[in-house]
Amino acid sequence: MDRRQFLAAVAASSAGMAAPFAQAQDWPASNIRWVVPYPPGGGTDVLARTVAEAMRQTLNQTIVVDNRPGASTNIGAQIVATAKPDGYTIMSADNAVLAYNEHLFSKLSFNPEKDFTYIGGISRFPMALVVNPNFEAKTFKEFLAYVKAHPGQVNYASPGNGSPHHLAMEMFKNRTGTFLTHIPYRGAAPALADVMGGQVPCMFLDLASGLPVIQSGKVRALAIGTGKRVPSLPELPTLAEVGVPDTEVYAFQGILGPAKMPPAVVQRLNAELNRALANPAVVKRMQDFGMEALPGTPEQFLAMSRAESKRWGAIIKSAGVKLD
């Protein structure tokens, strides 16, 4: 290669590098689409809209929440996995997309590690073991003794097969050597209604939807599935404290985009997300739902998601849970 050819190659390479940089500098120049793979009105949707509004104020650009429920979040995930990676399509991703579905389904149309850009964590929803107030076991110790004395005779509710609530109980069963019978519902509301009504005695309940009914006494919480006690229920012991170690159960969420997004756009989105998580209005809303913020880097969010996938994959395999 002569000197003229070399200079031409350098110029072409520089131009190729400058294009995405210029694109990132101009971003965002139009509305951002935020896909939520659940129906409107649920905890994921409310949280996304709360965070999106805070981010809109600092990005000076509209963020449009687009609800795309179905197929255990796979519909929304597929939309984002195949979107143009320009930073204008992102999504709320939770346990299902990040940790469960690659183990629950024999085949997915996307790879959760390779087909997305990890932007950052949003929050963690602690989960508590709750019982109907009239159930004869009043403490965790009594509950554990009762289910061990009645194998297979105690039913538990969940919002559906493969939900965080279902798999939380499967982990509990695995760690305690107990056998409870699963009663899946079509959503958290009817499952919780039947626990409150006494038709089913117990379930694992996320604080995002369950904190008010716990605080009002409509269900009795026996233990919380986090590493430490939560401020909203300071008297509630952790599972580790009541003798069930290595049983952290929670739902968590973050933001994904399509693979190969411009690094500068990812950095900007991550910075604005972390800023939103410190916004007083967002902090208040999350506290009201019993949520814990998960600020951090894209790399930390990816590492957490992969660790959770490994942890829950072992439980799913042991329990033989499949969704196809």
C-alpha cells in the first residue's frame, strides 16, 4: 500500500468512526419508545412511566410507553431485540426476560445475553411469604412445621406458571425440603384475592402489589425473601433469620435496548436513568411500592442478570417447570 492509499484508508476509517459519534452527539433528536411487556396499570407499567417522566425532564425529549404484553414477556422482548439499535427503542426487562425464559422455554427467538444492550438496573421488588390471617400457622416456625406435617396438602397461589411468585415458592420448597401444591392464577390480583379470602392459604407476594394488604392485616407476612430487613416492614424477619439460608427471592427490573447500540448513547441513557432513580418523586413512588432502587453501570446490570439466570436456572431445572 503506497502513501496515498494509506491516507485514503485512514480517512475512510475516521469517517466511519465519526458517523456514530455524531449520531450519539445529536441523540435524542426525536421521541424515545419504551416498551413495557405487560398490560397498563401493573407495577412494571407504573414504575416505567414514573422513571420515564423523570428521564424526560433531563433528556428534554418525550418518552412514549408502549405496552406489548403476551407470551411471558417474549413479545415485547422480540420487538426490542429486532429494533434498530439507535437508542430510540428501549424496554423494561424483568426476571422473565433476564433470568427465567431461557430456562422455561425450549426455544426462544432471541438470546438474552447477545441480542440486547444492557443499560442499567431500575429496581428490586422484595417478596414476602404471606398467609391468610385465619390460617392456623401464625409464625414462620409454625408454618414450616405445618407444611412438613402435611406434604402436598397445603396449596399455594401464584399469578401463573413461571412467575417470580411461583418460582420463589419452588426455591423455598427446594431449600426446606417441603412439598406444597401450586395453584396458578391468571394474574396477581385474583391470586391475592383468594389468599385474602381463605380459598388458598399462602403465597409469595411482591411488596409492589402486596405492601398495603400486609400493612392492613388482610394477609399475614411471615418472612421476607431479601438479604436484610426492609424499611417498610422493619419487624418482618428475613428467611435467613428464620433458618432458611441462601433463599433470596425478589423480582428485579432494568432497561434493555437492541444489541450494538452506540456506546455514547448507552452511557447517556445510563446516566439519566441513575439520575432519575435519585429524583425525589421517583424515590417516593418506589418507597410507596416497597421497592429498592438498583442504580449502577450497564456492566453491573449485565453481571447481575447473568448471575440471576444461573441461580434460577438451577431451580427451574430441579422443579421441572416448562412453559412450552
